[in-house]
Amino acid sequence: GKSVTFASTPPVIDFAGSGVVHLVGGIGAILGAIIVGSRKGRWDPDLSTEFDGHSVPFCVLGTFCLWFGWYGFNPGSTGSMHDADTANLAGIVAVNTTLSPCVAGLLVFFLRAKVVEPKCLDVGAFCNGILAGLVSITAGCAVMKPWEACIIGCIGGLLYVGASLLLTRLKVDDVVDAFPVHGVCGMWGVLACGFFGNPDEGIGGNGVFYGGDQFGTQILFILFIWLWVGILSTIILVPLKLAGALRLSDDFQDKGADVMEHSPSKAYGHHAPQGEAKV
């Protein structure tokens, strides 16, 4: 899309939407999680396994569907491919959109297996690590060299793990880690454009590591998004909560929405007996 500028500062760099897409959604997600509150029994140690995802294969399939779509999302943001320059730009974007999630996903998988308790192979976290890398490179995918994309993905993976653990410690029930993936990594993707990107490469970079002056613009951009989305989300969510329209009743949560309002009353052949299912 077209660049946005603040007064005499350089234009914002957010090529395919780490800020305007992912950070916007991540802020809405964290405010929604806080305002709605945790699911019944979410932090009861005896019930912790009942809140695990129901299908790891579906999680993996969904992740690869998203990753495939990202090649339209990021390279497609070039807007054209009618000459050698735009084709080369789309190619660089596609390479960066491959490397960053690979690095982030593998790093998160390693940390979950060897560093973070319970130190087991966590395919769900691996999938979220891939998404964290994708979100992290989305803003700067057109202005970074491939080796920079690897560094950005690595840092994005670390930030995702740290943010996910922090929300758990704070007992914020972010069901799918939407804020760590889209909010935290969205902010990092925008900030990374202030650090990386060599102006001498001629592809639009302006990072402080190369003497550029992009960082202040990226900070302002993040602040504006937080204010805009934070205020509007709160205005929408708080009245809905007061009206009782945001949260399922305890009875719904105990029996499951399938049992309570769907026909047939089970979505999967391995569903728990009535009264034991969890939303």
C-alpha cells in the first residue's frame, strides 16, 4: 500500500501489514481476553488438560493453509509484477516470507522441547512459532535482505515464547495465543523496520543500524495503532460485557456448545459424554 508519513519524519514502513493488520488484531484480542475473562476452570490445575486443543493435525493443516496464503498476502502486496524490478521485489518478499517463519518455528520448537517446562515436543507451539515468524517479517519483507529476515524471525520466536509464558503467569486466557503471535510479533515487525534495512541496497530500507532515521516513525505508528484500536475496542467490548452478550454461561461451558445448541450434538466422533465436554 501507500506510505503514511508524520510531519517531517520518513514514511512508515509496513509493507504488508504487521501493524495495520496483525497489531490491530492482537490489541483487540488482548483487550477481549481481559474484558471477557477466563473460561470456567481455566486455571484449575486439575482441569488443565481439558483445555488442550482437540486436534493437532487440524492445527498443523490450518498453519500450512495460512502460510500458503501468506505468499499471496506478502508478495501480492507488491501490487504488480510487470517488469524485472517488480518481479525481483516479489521474489525477495517470497524468500523472506519463507525464511523468517522457518527460523522462528524451529527455535520455538527447540525452546519448548529443551528449555521451557514441561520440556516436551510441542507441535502446537511449533505452529504458532511459524505464525510468529510470518507476522514478524510482514512489515519489512520488501526492504530486508534474507539474512536479516532470519534474525527478525529468530527474535520473533523468542518474543512469542516470552509473551505466551507471561500471559499464562498473569492468568490472561488468550485461547490461541493471539496477542503473543499477532500483537507482540506485530509490534516487533514494525519496530524491526526501524533497525534493519540498508538504504544503500536501494529497496527502501532505512534502519538505524545503517545510519537511517526510521525508528522514530515506527514508534509513533505503533502508538497510534494502540490508541486507535484500544479506545474503539474498549468502547465496543465493555457495553457488550455489561449487557451479558460476550460470555457463555457456566452451563454452556460445562456441557459444550455442541450439546447445548447444535444438531447433531457432537462435532467429532470421539467427543466426551454429555456433561463432560468443554467449550
